Amino acid sequence: MSETILIKNGRVIDPSRGVDGVQDVLVKDGAVAAMGKDLAATGAKIIEAKGLVVSPGFIDLHVHLREPGFEYKETIATGSMAAAAGGFTAVCCMANTKPVNDNASVTRFILEKAAAVNGARVYPIGAITKGLKGEELAEIGEMKKAGVVALSDDGRCVMDARVLRHAMDYAAMFGLTIVEHCEDEHLVKGGVMNEGETSARLGIKGMPAIAENVIARRDIDIAAYLKRPVHIAHISTRGAVESVRAAKAAGTAVTCEAAPHHFTITEKNLESFDANYKMNPPLRTEDDLAAVKEGLRDGTIDCIATDHAPHAKWEKELEIDHAPYGIVGLETALGLSMQLVRDGVFGLPRLVELLSTNPARIFGLPGGMLKEGAVADICIFDPEKKWTVDPAEFVSAGKNTPFAGWELSGKNCLTIVGGRIVYNPSNL
Amino acid sequence: MDTVEKKFRGRHLLKISDLTADEIMGLLNTAYKFKDVSEREIKKVPTLRGKTIVSLFYEASTRTRTSFEIAGKRLSADVINISTSSSSVTKGETFKDTVLNIAAMKPDAIVVRHPSPGAPAYAARIAGCSVINGGDGANAHPTQALLDLMTIHEKKGGVEDLKVAIVGDILHSRVARSNINALKMFGAEVTVCAPPTLLPHGVGALGVKVTHNIHEAVADKDVVMMLRIQTERMQQGLFPSLREYSEHFCLSAKVLKSARPDVLIMHPGPINRGVEIASDVADGPYSLILSQVTHGVAMRMAVLYLLCGGAES
């Protein structure tokens, strides 16, 4: 049930309008009803937000919710609730489920499951190709009608440039953006970690940065040629960041996202052989990390997306060659991103832009702003709150994180989706 | 010896850098003593009586597995070999579960060979007994490096300032990585030689000289270590044919002429005659290939003795 909520004295940030100041926000009937100083509303639930940031809810363009098919890793319910816990009011779930979300019936199944959850909104991303095989186009029009918000074969690259070209062109008819997992699969075959001096020393099979770079360049070229948009998922290399920067300067409709782990930790961690450091794209070098930070600062990188990839504990305890790629990210994204604010890479308004305003814009989703009439998707977070990452406390079924035991500053306190409070553990 | 033993008891041996130079010298000295045991008529001492050693091999191996088994038996330990040709994943039981099950039978040491780098290190974290790395992927093969060091040390009286060439598939070689670490620790100068496709990208991190020319690699060297070339690498497109490989990288008598007159030729085996090493060189006067195998038993006796707490007997 939607209720009337009055958020008092919070630092309200809406990068879409350049708003950053203390004021009140009144939420009514699922929307922002009023904003301003000293608002009052009889019968409203009052939330005292002094010292807290009131932000448009975060939107994650890249999560894996594992349902259908891998419910032992995560479900739409646990994933949606984990998102809400992390301050996300919407997540876009990738198509690499079992069965693959490459047709309308799977899309509808996901939305049906999501509708039953009182957590973050769930927007399905449809597969580009049938079965993620990279060969034939999936039924894109049908999926659009059923509710997909973008298209991606994420987890796999569309290796055939001809297929990608047709996908970009065809998807444009439905206003859908192609999200590419940029990775030349021949160059990374069997790889476990970034290829370089660390992999040379450890004898771990390498995944070279050029595998990402060459496909990013290829995709940018195809997008420029067709004058179609392309969104590059989980950018992780200096080469790819520089290609996107140049493409944006040239007017190509390219956008991209970066995951918190790619601006926080490096390949050096693989010395532990701990599979919680195994992800795809892999953790890169200090230099790549610096390039990702700079891209986030200067606007080359449009948004932060977690690539939330839950796995069962036993799967991450397999030999490093056999353990699956990926880590969970929804509940650590804010804390890790806040480190960039503390390091002076950018300010809080840019952080909100990266986590909310820009992702909404890229896929054309509701939210990402706080103004009268806007949907009441809001998170209230404490930018200073110190906390220690304990995977056992995650709402997500996935506990696979390399950040266990890390002390982070910055935590979400309360999440409102469509005017309803869905997360409020400390009862603000 | 007492202090050496105390230092080792209950520890793991996962990689060369787990050891200090002093500790390695301690291992060498112990191995020399055990070498004599293998020369006796009764090749058995009671040192590890009542101890249990399990060797858990996820990869084919003749030398290493047999060598550990003989080493354990000559020390009177009970040695149990478990071989599985497939990885734990396809087998149905995870590696973790296999290790925990073996650990539950209370062995004193587990020797792990595994195609995945880091598997022995993981076993060490959960096993509750000493874990010895019997070779993990392309990461490390510490007992091989130790027995190689012993072989060189015995012939040359030391390792410092020796010039050593390692020729062959460096990219996939745990033997190369462990040997480089051990040799450099003792002040040797190491050159690696391979086609660029068989060198790791970032080879600079290994702190070695690099050449693609075997003549250059061998010239003025005190020690030349050859590595086996696997036909599988050809299928991966890393070189065109064994014929072409051997044309450029085979250690022939002719190539060997540019080495020092007292050069030592080594190879961890198994050798491919006529591919990476000419038959006459493998069998020739400079070859220490079989001596390495003999030292393998002595060194593994030393490792098992020191890790399994032989000091008490």
C-alpha cells in the first residue's frame, strides 16, 4: 500500500536538475508530491533524514538474478530484496538464465515473479540471440512487447560482427539498446585472470586486456557506422575507456558502465588463488583501475553497475579453473563507490548521477530524478556510516564477495519504491 | 639438525618462496644423508614408521608419484596413492570434499598434484595436516626445483653466479617457474628460451633474460634445462609442427658445442627424444637426467621427513 511519507531535513540530491540542498520531500500516491522547506502533511509518516542523503533510487543496469534455472544461487525475490537493501529501486536482470530469456514467455515469467516481490523493480533484459549462441536473432519484438528494456547476450560476446550489426539495426526499431559484453572469446579461452605480470608469475591462465579492447572498438565502429546506440557492459581496461572517450568526442551514441570491483581492487589479489577474485572481465592492473576512475570522473563512463553475480558457496570453493566467474555487488556498491567520493575523485552529486540519473536515462527507465510528479523511487543513505562487510548478513542468497571483512563507509538506510517503503531496517 | 627439523614440522610445502635459503640448504643437507639410504642393500629406515602419507594425483604422473611413494616407503611410512585422471568436477565429488574426506582419515601429509593452479594451497587451508605441492597447473612444482637444485649443487658445489638456461614451453611450465625462483634465490643468472608463443605475456616479471635463439641460450651456460614439449600445444596453434619446433629448439650435440665444457644437461622428464632433446645428448656424458630422478627420491625423503615430524624418532 502506498502511503504518505514526509522526508524531513535530508540533503536532497537530484543531478538531473542540479539540485543539492537540505529540504523536505513529500511522497504521496506513489509519486513525489512536493519538495521544499518546512513541508507539513497531516497523517504522513515522518522520516527524519537530518545528516542523510535523499537520492533518487539507484538503478542497476546489470545484475544476474539467476531465476529461472539457478534458484540455488539467487532468486528474483532474494535479488530484488538485496537490491532494495543496497539502495537500488530498480535492477535490470541479464538473460543468461536457464532457459535463456530469449523469448516472451521467459520475460513474462520474470515479470510475474518480480511483481510478487516487495523489493526493487525488476526489468528483464532480453537476449540478443537465441540461446545466447550468437547466431540467430532472438524474438526481439515479442520480448519488447512482454517488457524487456534492453538486449544483451551478457556472459558472452556476440562474436560474429555481422550478427551484432543486424541486432543493432533491428533492435533500433523497438527503441532497445544493445548491451555488449566486450570480449574476444578466442583471446580469453580458458582464462581465469588478467593476463600480465601477475599471471606470468602465478602460472594462471590469462585473459588479456586486448580481448576487451578490440571488441569495444569493433562495437563502437559498428554503432558509429549504423548511427545506433551501443552500451558497453562492465568496462575494465584503459584501452576500452580511451576508445569510448574518443567515440563520445566523435559523437557516437556509446554509453558504458563500470563495476565497483573494477575501480577498487586489482589482479594482484589472485595471488591468494581465491575464486572470489575470479570475475569476468577479470580484475585488471592499477593502471586500468586508474583509467576507470578517471572515466567515471570525466564522464566517459556513464554509470556504475554491479554485475551482481551470485553463486553458491561450494561453487566458489572449486579449483580456480573450475569456479564460476563473478561476485555479488548489490549490497556493497554504495560503500565501495563512496570511497571514490572520499578520495576526491568526484562529489556526491556525481555519485548519484552514476548510480541513478544516468542509468535511468540510458535505458529510458522511470526514476533517476526527484521532482514533483516524478515516481517516488527514493533511497536515503548515510554517507558516513561505517560498517563491516559480513556476507552472512547479506540479503542476497549469494555470499560470494572478495570484500568480506572490509570496513566501508556509506550505507543505505531506507528504500522507497513506487511510494512504498520496502527497506527500513533501523525504522527511521 | 634439530633446529632444522623444528622449523619444518607440520608445515606445508606449496612453493619455493615458502622457504628461506637457509631452509633450502637444510633440506639439501638432509637429502644428501638420505641419498645414502637408497644405495644400501636394505633401503629402509624406520624414521617415519606409523606415519601415513596420501598422494592425491589429479594428473598423470610417473616420476613424481613413484618418487614420493618410494621416498615414503624407504622412511617406513604408509603411503597410499589416489589417482584420478579427471578433474573433481566431472568426477562428481568436489576437490574440497575429496580433501576433507582424506583429511578425516588423519594422514600426516597429503601430496597434491592438480591441473588447476592453487589447488594444493586450497587443500592446505582445509586439510589440517601438511600439504605438499606435487605440481599445480603452471604455477609451481617445488620438490622438482629442490631436486634440481640438489643435482646442480652436487656437481658444481654451489649455485651462485652460475649461468642457467631453461629451454622450452615456459608458458605452461610449473617446473620453469619453481626453478627460476629457486635458482635466483641462490644467485644464479637465468635465461629462458622459447618461441614467443610459449613465453608468458609479462615474462619480465620472472626476472630472467629472454631469448628465442637456442644457440644464444646455450652459449657459455653452466646448466641447460630442457622442458618437454606437448603436442597439445601444437593443436592450440602455439607452433606449427614438432618438426619445426625441434629445428629451432632441439638441444643437439651441435648446439651444445657453444656451452661451457663442463655444462650440465637437465630435463624433468618425460623426454621426447628428437623433439626437444637429441637422443645422443640425453644419453650423453653431460646429461644428469637420471641423476635428477635419483635425487628426486632423496629430496622427497628429506621433505617428508622434515614435514612429518621425523625428529621425534
